[in-house]
Amino acid sequence: MNGHFVVSLDYEIHWGVFDKKSVNDYKENLENVSKVIDRLLDMSSKYDVKLTFCTVGLLFAKDKNDLLHHLPQNKPTYSLEKLNPYQLLDSIGHDETDDSFHYANSKIKEIRDNGNHEIGTHTFSHFNCHAPGQTPEQFDEDLKASINIAKALGITIKSIVFPKNQINPDDAADKPYLQACKKYGITSFRGKEKSFIYNIHSTKTYRNLWIFRALKPLDAYVNLTGTNTYDARAFADSGMLYNIPSSRFLRPFNRKLKYFEPLKLKRIKKAMTYAAKNNQVYHLWWHPHNFGKYTEENFNTLETVFKTYKALHETYGFQSETMTGLTDKVKSAL
Ligand SMILES: [Zn+2]
């Protein structure tokens, strides 16, 4: 099997950040998401790159009635009330034309009709699987709602990105969440990088030390954890879902760190090249709202990444695949 380039996007708009930021706090990023999606579609066509949009189910609703119609019965009972997205329902608009922060029905149809990309799920309500108070039964209902609202648009959901990457396939407590995914026909998820710096939330002793919190951003510029590339078949056989772990979060342009941008890009290009030469997978991800500010700078970076992909495709047969496309290839190669 040749090397593969996978790009997944956590498509969520305000539903992904409402517990930390109001629409006004993050307006510039959020209001440009739909333009960002258009440019992503254009640029990926130009360089033949397939994207996987793991999308929050609430965004699929065509209007408020449709949204209310699809709500799960058994909603998450988080101990922390600020994690509950349903408290926003009274304040959101009627549909995408008067509230593009909470609806994206027409954009989702555009992605669907493009035909080159995949639409997966980011759960119905941006469900926090590791938050105290919620239960696997509530996750099951949430997931069912996301499958159903997608089905109404003729979309079959087969891949998932867990919000805040809250899944640990090695932890018995997380098995029911993966089982629910399997039950509804989902075949792959995006796991985390292996290095401990990406798993600090589970080692509480270190969590609050700034030095450990600084390691993840630092790793984007300086090589701390290696390429994070892997043989796709190494993750093939959990009996549950295929894990297609992240290789890197594409950090948005940061003006304060602008002189270090070339290092960030160099690190990505080097790891992609390693994956292409060694028949491995390189999985890059981010959120469309990350590109809502400094849009030009972010798309310049992305264009270099896509050009790198194209060159590696021509030289080494590096292939672009969606999460499900790669899963299907691995299945048939085994
Ligand atoms: Zn998210």
C-alpha cells in the first residue's frame, strides 16, 4: 500500500466553542467560516486533495423546526452546566440566512454535491465523552440523532471525530462509546498522536504545569515527537473501529510567532515526505474557524502543504484519501 495523506476538518462553527467563547468573543473567526469552506473546496479541487468534514449534527438543520425535530430525548447531563449546548436554543436564529453561526445546511449540501469529499460526524451536539455527568446511553442517543439528521440530506455517516478528541481506545471506560459508533455503521475515528504530550489530560499530575501545556504548541515548530506517521495497517484490527490517528493539528497563523511560521511548515513538509517515501499515513487536521482570521496567511500555508502533496503524489505515488476511503482500502488490503 502506498503512503496516504488524510485531511480532516472539525466543522462546528459556534457549536465547537460555545462553552469557552460567545459569538461576539470570536466573531471574526466564526463569520468567515462559510467563505473558508468555499476556498477549501476550490483549493482541494486544484490540487486533487480529498477532505473529510466531521460535522456537528446541529449544523445540518434547515431551520429551527427541523433542529427541534431531530433533538435527542436523553440529553447529556453534564456536571458542568456550561457544557450544555441546549441552553443556547432559545437564543439562536431561525435558519442559516439569519444565523450562520449555528446553521450550515446549504454549505453541507455544497460539500455533499462536490462529490470528492466525505462528510463524517463530530457528534450531534459536540458531545464531551470524558466530561463528568454524561453517560454512554446519552452518547448513543446523540449519535443516533446525528446519523438521522444527515440521512435526511442523503448522507451516510461512516467516520467520526470525537469533540476535543475525548476518546481513548485503550481505556475500558471508553469502549461503550466506540461500540455505539460501530452499531450505527461508523467504521473509523481520528485518534490522538501517541506521544504523552498529546495525552496529558489523562495524567492529572502534569495537567496544570505550564511547561507541559506548552509542549503541544512547541511541537508544531520544533521536532519533539517525530513525524507521527504510521502504517495504516498497524491500526487495522481493533474489532471495533479503525483508528486513523492525527499526525498534526495545523496551527493557525499567529502574528506573534510569524517568524517561526517557516519552521511549522518545514516540520509538516518533512513528515509528509517521510510518509510518502515509507508508505505511511500523514493525517492533518484543523477547524475551518481557525482560518476565519488571517485567512490569507492560513491559505498560503495550506497551499504550500497541498503543493507538497501534489509533488509527493507524482514522485512517490502518495495518495489523498478520506477517512472512509482509507478505511476501505485497508480492509481490502488485509
Ligand atoms: Zn470540536
